[in-house]
Amino acid sequence: MSPNEWLASGDFFTFQNKHQIFYKRFSNPNKPALLFLHGFPTASWDWWKIWDDLGQHFDLYAFDFLGFGFSDKDRDHDYSLMEQTDIALAYLDHFGITEYHILAHDYGDSVGQELLARHLEKQTGLQSIVFLNGGLFPAFHHPRFIQKALIGPFGRYISKLVNKGTLDRNFKQVFGKKTQPSPQEIDDFYSLINHKEGKYIFYKLIRYMTERKEYGERWTNALMKSNVPMRLIDGCVDPVSGRHLAVHYDQVVPQADVIYLEEIGHYPQTESPELVLSHFYAFHQIS
């Protein structure tokens, strides 16, 4: 499914009477609700390879975070993971969902951790969470040079220089050697970034790395004290949050459930959708 087809089959809801948030649904009301939380710098389209299959077993809810994909990209807005968490909850509330499971990746992992922290405080309807590669522990997240540059003092100007070639080079570095993105996939990923000139707010979106440090103790404690089932499915050759992070998770999280995907990089759901589905279904005891 192309990004344009994804857009055509989705819709929008309004957050706080001002922000248009794109969402995609697969209605299966007799099945448990599954909320998808995508990564930086792309969008909910990242899930398309596993979407239809998961729709046989779950009631699916995906959306583009504010500043990403087809959602609004206001150049004057200050973006935060806490607000993105509020948007996720508003989206579920929009459909009256009170109990749900999560599948999260990268940037979405941090939102998932905040949802877990809020669940521990208020006993919300979170039922389980599966993480894919992401910065679950700030000390074990190794950002690429471009990410460091964007968050630096010249980030505003570097954002303007981002192009499809920049994305191609960086994605090839974080994907596995045997699972490299195709030229068409790079075109599609870049179209999501370039929509509404999204690259011009990269230096604002990247501030999530600062928030991960600011809320690091809170989000780490959420993992340590979780009272819902969790699994980490990790692409091991990812230089950003690969084996090194998974090993640490395995060592410090009580009763850690970790799946190591050898030869897979930062985007497991794109690089090896079959493996992700297999381990996700095993976690949910779906045969």
C-alpha cells in the first residue's frame, strides 16, 4: 500500500479544537483494540506491511503524531512527547476505547512508556505493550550524527538541508545489510516527511531526545514496575538501539521478555514483517 493509498483510506480528528490528526482504522469490534505508535521521522504508514494480517485478530488504531506524516505540521508549535501521549489518549477516547494493547516503535516507544507510567498511576485500560527498536533507556540510545546535528544550535538551518539523499544514506546505515530499503521505500518514506514541508520542523521534533533524558527516571521506573505483560522485539544490527539496548533491557527489567532478531536493523516491521508478526502473535498466544 502506498502512502497515498494509506491517506485515502484514513481520516482526521481534531485535537484541542486546532490540530488535525490523521488516523487509520481497521474496524474489528469483536476483537481486542491494538494501538500503534510509530517512530521518528516517518508515520503510521510504517505499519502497512503487517496491517491487514493484524486486522484479522485485532481492532486496529493507528495515527500520525502531530508534526509527522499527514497530521498538522505547524512551524510555530513546540512539540513534546507528553502532548503526543495526550493525543494518543484523545484518539482512543474519540472511539470510546477504554481497554487496549500497544505495538510501539522508536519515538513511539517513549509515548508507550509514558502511557505505561500513567497506567501505573491511574490504572487505565492498558492491557499489554510490545516495543520494537527504540530509546527505552537514554544511556543506551546511540543517535546518528544527523540527529545530533538537528538538536544542536544550528538545527534550524540543518533541517532545511534535509533531502531524500539524506534520508537514503541514514536509513541504509540503520537497516540490516540484507534488508536494505528499496528505492521505492525511500521515495515513500521521504514523501511522508516532505508532506506539508515537514522537514522544516525536524529541529523541533528531535527535541524528544532531550525529553527522554528529562523523563528518563519516570519512564525507566515504568518498565521496572510494569503490571502489564511486555515484550521487546529488537533488530540486533541497529546501531541506534540494537543489541546493546536489548541486552541491557534483558539484564535490568524484571522477568524481561526479549526477542533478538539477528541481521535485522532499526525497522523490524519493514525489514522482516513476517518475523515481527510471528513473535507478536506468540506473545499474544495467537496461533
